[in-house]
Amino acid sequence: MTMRLVLLAALLASAAPAAVYAHEEPAPAAPSKPVPKEELLKPPADAAHYVVVSESGKHGDQWRWQLPDGRTAYRWSQELRGWITEMDQVTSFAADGSVTATTIRGVTTSGDAAEDYRVANGRAAWKTANDAGEAAAGGWYIPAGGTNLGSAPLIDALAAAGEAGVNFLPSGKGRLTLGPTQVIQGPRGPKTVQLAFVSGILPSPYPVWLDENKRYFADISFLSVIPEGYEGALKQLKGVQEKATADTVAAIAKRFLSPAAKAPVLIDNVQLFDADKGVFLANRAVLARDGKIAAIGAAGSLKAPTGTQRIDGRGKTLVPGIWDSHLHIGDDWDVLSNTANGITSFRSPGTNFDRAIDATKRRAAQTLLMGEPFISVIIDKKDPLAAQGAEVVSSADEAIAAVRRVKAAGLWGVKFYTSMNPAWIAPAAAEAHRLGLHVHGHVPATMKPSEAVAAGYDELTHLNFVAMEAMPREVIDKANTRARVEGPARYFKDVDLDAQPMKGFIADLAKKKTIVDPTIVIFEGMLTQDGGKPQPAYAPYMGIISPVIERSVFTAGGYPLIEGLTRDDYRKSYAKMVELVRRLHQAGVPIVAGTDGWGIELIRELEIYQQAGFTPAEAIQSATIVPARVVGADKRTGSIAVGKEADMVLVDGDASTDLGALRRVVTVVSDGYVMDADELRKAAGYSGRPK
């Protein structure tokens, strides 16, 4: 998932309310365990009904209704590929429409959704499972979680406020800007809806749809919440929304991709990382011209043509453009943010055809500021647990046809998913290989990863699917559910990596040069974090992106504890996963660094590799030359060498001793365009450099 989509999901869809507290009662302490589904509110038959949908189908429901005492109740029930969200929310309003109390209960994929907000005696107080605070009343409280429908009153208030905007709690101020209208079809005939963008909550404006009275209508995203009966308008609304965003961000691309930005550049007196050899070279000079690396020499030795931009690299390190090997294409703001963080190339393992083709074309036309993408399409069996955004198939022949569509679209690979029929993998993978496509993915339920490799996988995606080789049969058979995380969390701490089956499996992966995309930073967050303090991947970004995100995501707790296990048990399984990365690396298994997140987690991924025994040079190679080799682009990019494309990142500090320096991007050079990283971050909505 991408940065803004994950943020939007966490912000507008992750906590649950309890409607049992009186208006004047002080905010209760968050319960020690999530309120179970059976105790949550049940929507009446006449409740307003919204559906949670993606292009793959329906995933859940949300409802809104009035309680007898006048408060508004909300309910959210969802299962997404085995991940459960069950929550309710109750909100009380003052006569002027402002919120005086909100209580959220239940469970989300991040654990306990408990949250409570109260206004009393001129003070506002809030408490979540991870934080608490208070302030003078008068602003609109932005919850750390809650239902999408629970955010509707805020959207209504922003629309009514116009340019004056609305003050937020704990901090900030937001405004809503109106966009184009659309006529859509629904159960009661044609309906006119209007696009709007909300600023002041996320780093960049996020879209929402209003009805003809300029009140909340729908959220359209990777998961959309829309009134029941209007699901057919999803693609129409998403298209309008994406075009409006593209028009805004295109102006930013024009500014950074100007002819002047492609003037020759000389970076002198710099430490250079030679990714081909895996060594750091002190006191070097690099000249780029016409989009290529023109010369490399000793500091002070290169003569530059007239008009060359000169950058002093003292105290800095010049590395090849960074790759995230598991970064789904988000909207145009997401890819701008990625560029600001030095990501000049990436693999997107799961992008639908329309977005893949559109983004690629606009990047080529220089109206989209995005690193070079290498895109796979997800193929999954038609099933209630199918991946959202996947090409869903019902037979081996349909799977083969989907593979051919991927090739015809000019994309790079196919990614099989957890609900696929294992019997369809071999014929579909064989066709993919015949067409020159890369084959990777999750391992389907009932199939062991060794069997997936034997059937044609070139690469295993996510370290938990490597660990699946040693899992009990009941875990393997339910790998398209939460078992794919809960199984390794429970059992992997006790797996002997020096015994079968893992010892032989690691050796076989090394022999076949099967690639592994660990995304281990995900599991650090899921398995080791109690919540309430910044996760290691996000700590450097505290204070520069959004206080709302800090509460809802950066300091969120890890995966909910399974019955009978403690967080320490989870941490032991995570430590064994780090050791698994060590063993894979020692055996010679190719490792590519990816996040399956927002891109900002990538350097933490590399830091974990260093914990697993990589040298700093080897860690950086996993995010530069190694993925370039995997995609077959290493003859033109992936390292800084004469004749290669000018894809480089200048960072503040010595990356040979401090991988964290890679977060402190000073200058991004992509295809020869020289861009100031501080200006890129500002354009993407950041307020400063990462720490």
C-alpha cells in the first residue's frame, strides 16, 4: 500500500465507538482488551447503509443511524483478505453541530480501536489505546481512528466553513476546496455529486465526494466507502478524482523537470558509493550531462562545461538512485513524496492495468514526477478473500489469459496471490516465462513456498512466506487468512534454522538464485511494538509530516496478541526472522529491499539488514544495483558509472558508517534532472528533513 492510501485508511477507517456513555460522564480509560464483536452495536434495519468496496468486489459494510437519545451511531464490519475490522462509534453533537463526545470501540487490523473524546467545562480530553491528551475546547477533534462515516460531520463542517476553514484538535487547521461535479446512476436514479479536497490533515490534499447539498457522500480510494447501490460509479468517480489530482501535481512536475534542471551538474569533493564493486570511494568528483554520467575522477580533477551547476559534496555521500522493490504506485502525491526521499526507481508488485498504463505514460510525458516503475499485476482466484485490485480468475486458462494481458500491456511481471489454486501456478508461470515476465508473489494457501518455487516462482514476496516452509499444515492451508501472519508469530520462534526443512530450503533457494523480498520492516512494526511511542521506521519523521499521522500510524501498536501469547513471544519470532535474513544472505540468496509501505520505511529495512549481518555496502546494494539486475536494467542504471543514466542521490553524512544518512537527502538527480530535496519535500507536504 502507498503512503497516502495507508494514511487515509488509518485516519478515516480504524477505530470503533461505544454508545453507552452519558454526555456528562468523564472519558473512561481505554479497556485492556478490544470490545468483542458480539457486544458492539447492531444497526437497525433502517440505518443508512454504505458498502466498502474495491475494484475486486465488496469487502465490508458501514452503517449510520440515530439512537433514541439523539446521538449518532456508526458501525463498521469488514474482512479484507482475512484481516478483520469490527467497530462501532457513537458521537454526541452540540446545538451548533460541533462534537461534544465520541466513543469508539472494537478491533481493527492494528488492534484495539478504543478511543474516547469528551468536552467538559471548556476543556477537551481524549484517550486512545496509545495516547491521551487535553486542550482548550474550540477545535474539531481529529480521531486517531474511527469509521469513515464518523468523519462525515467534519467534512460537512469544512464544506460549510469555506475559506475560513476549521481549527483542529490536537492541532492544525483544515480547509475544503471544491472540484468538478459528476452525474452518477444509483438506486433512485441520477445523482449529482461533487469532488472536494481536504487540506490540513494529511501532508497533501485528500479527496472526498459531496452530495448535492455539499454534505459527505463517499470516500473513493484503494478501499472505497460509498452508499449501497452506487458501487457501479466507483470507476467513474475514481477517474475524475485521479485526473484532478494529476492536474495539480503536473504543475509541480513542470517546475522540477524544467530544461534548466537538466543542465550539467558537477558534484565534487564527495564520498562516492560504487555499487558495482560495493565500496566507498573518498574525495571523488562526478559530472553528469545530457542525462548520463559523463565523467568520474578525483576531487577537483574534472573540468565542467559552461553553465554547469556545481555542488560541494564535503561531508556528504553520493549513492545511486534508491530503489524500493516493493512499493505500490499510489496517487500522484505519493510518487512525488517517494522522489523527495531519493527513490528514483521502484518495483510496484500489484498495480491495476489502468493506473499502471496511465502513470507510465504521464511519466514519459514529464507530467508526472515519479521514479521509473517496474510493474507487476496481481492475479488471484475469484474468491471472497481475493486481493483487492487483482485480476481475478476462475481457471488455469483464465490465469494464462491474464498473464498474456500483462504482457500485452507492456508491464514487467505477474504476482500470484494467496487464494490462487496451486494447480494453476505452474501453467501460468510457464506462460509468463515464455513471454519474458518475472514471476513472484505470495504463496497460495495449501502450498508450501518450496512448491511455489518448483512451480515457477522467481521470487518469494514477504519473509513470512519464506518462514511458511516450517509452519504446521493448519497454517499453510489457511495462508490466505490472518494465519499467514499469526502462524509465524506463534511458531517461528521455535523453528530450528539448522534443521530440516529450513536448512535444505535455504540451500535450495541459494542454488536456484530465487530472489527474496523480505519487507522485514513490516514485521518489526507488527510483532515488536506495544504502541505509544514512535516505531523505529517512523521516528525520524516525527514532527515533519502530520500530527494526525503520528497518533494514528507512527505510534500505533503492533499486531493484536493471539490467545496465549505475549508481545515477548512475538518479539522472539521476529528475532528469528532477522536471523532468517542473515542465513539467506550468508547462503547467497539474492535479497532486494522493499517496504510494502510508503517508501519512508526503506532505510529502516536496510538498517535491519545490517543487524542481520549485511555490511553497509551490501545493504545499499540491495536497494540499488541488485534490484537493477533483477529487472534487467543494470546496464543503464543501479550504479554510478560513466555512460549510465544520471540517477543519483546526495545525502548528508557518511553512509559507510551510518545508513541513517540515506534519509537525509539533499539532492536528487533522476534521469539527469537535478532537484533540491528540501523543495521536493515541501511540495509533497513535509515541513522539514527527517532526523
